[in-house]
Amino acid sequence: MSHILDALAHGNRLRALPPGQKLAFSGILLALALVAPAPVQLLITLWLGVWIVGHAAIPARLYLPILLLPLGFAAASLPALLIGLVGSENFASIQSDVWRGLGQPLAGWTLYVSKLGINQALSLLTRSLAATSAMLFLLLTTPIHELIQVLRKLCWPPLLLELMVYVYGFIFTLMAIVEEIHVAQKSRSGYISWRRSLHSFGMLIGQLLQRSLNSYRSLSMGLAARGFRSEFRVLSVLRFRRSRRLEAEAVAGVLMLSGLTMALQA
């Protein structure tokens, strides 16, 4: 996964655009996604899809799975929003919140589908899609070292920049370790039954912790041996070029989305 993301970030058609512009564009749309109503959030998602798949030439078969993956966390919270539980004696008082009369008595309680919960679930999904799209635009079009350079110019604390580099690297390191252990366990029939699957999963977690600590220790020793002084220095030799057409499209789109947001919230 790390090789795919790095390859896309270095080889997309928007790579030559100034990273500061891409950071500002992504940040503005992220802020707008957090406050805009659901229709505007869907428009943000679709528009960023045009930028990522159309302008940046990121293959849709790679972009869509990456976009939908974080939605699994949002989907896991949907039952708590959609389903309500109330005592049967109080069920009559919440009839206005019951969606299409869907209620089921259960041992003195009543389970029902909440209208308010449906609205909250839809808002959660659209906001998650829009915010994730805004972050993926930056991740898939801007290499991490260029982003670090921009943030350093913005006077971000060196400690935060250092943590960003560490976290970015270790996320993919952990993913590679998990994949390696999982493949080894499957080759030994480690998931042939429910009991063996639980046992294998427990061993995977234990091995992941141990190998992660070893990886961190090796990285720390390597940095110390190279004279690391608590500040990462990155170098970019690419000459960035502005695109008046894309700048005009970005400004016009942001203004239209902002105007639509204010009109719908008025």
C-alpha cells in the first residue's frame, strides 16, 4: 500500500502544481465539508473525484477502494444511530420519531428505527465522504516531503513535523508487518476454523507489537548513527508550475460551493 500511495503521489498529473496551493485547496474544502449541509458535501465528494481521477489521472479502480475504506469505521457506528430503545410504557411518547412505524417489542422494551437517527446517519456518511475526499486529494497528489517543506515555511513546530514523518512511515511499516504475518499464518491453515482464527489473530497482535518495537529501535539507532539532530531535512528538485486554468476552476468551485452552503443554511 505504501508503494502504491507513494507512486501515485509522485506520478500524478498534478505533481508539478505548487504544494502550497494544493494544501490550501484541500484545507478549504475540508473546512467546508465540516460545516456544509449534506447536498453540498456530496457535491464536494463528486468534484474532488473529478480532480483526483480526471485532472490528476489517478485510476478510479485504485481511488474508489481507498475512498471507501475509511467509511467502514463510520458504518460501524450506524446501528447506534439508527436503532432506538425505549421502555414499552414510554413508546407512545416517541411515536413521532419512529420511522414508518417500525418498532418491535422485546421483554418490556421496544426497539425502533429512529427518524432522527436516519438523518444523523446520512449526515455522518456524507460528511465522512467529503472530508475523506479532501484529505485523499492532498495525500494522492502531494509527496510527504513536499508537504513537510510547506508546513515548515508556515512555521509549524518541528516536533509536530517530526511526528508526522514518523507516523507516516510507521503506518505503512505496520501494514507490511501485518500482511507478512497474515500470509504466513494462512499458509499454515491458521484460519481454518473459528477457534484457530482467534488464536492466530491473538498471535498476530503479539507479534505485531514485538516487531513494531524492534523496527522503531532499529530506526532510532540508524538515525543516531547518522548524526540525527531532531530535525528532518527534505529536498525537492522539482520546479513547480502554476496552472491558471486550474486555479480559476478551483476558485470558482469554492465560491459556488460556499454560496450554495449559505443559501441552504439561510
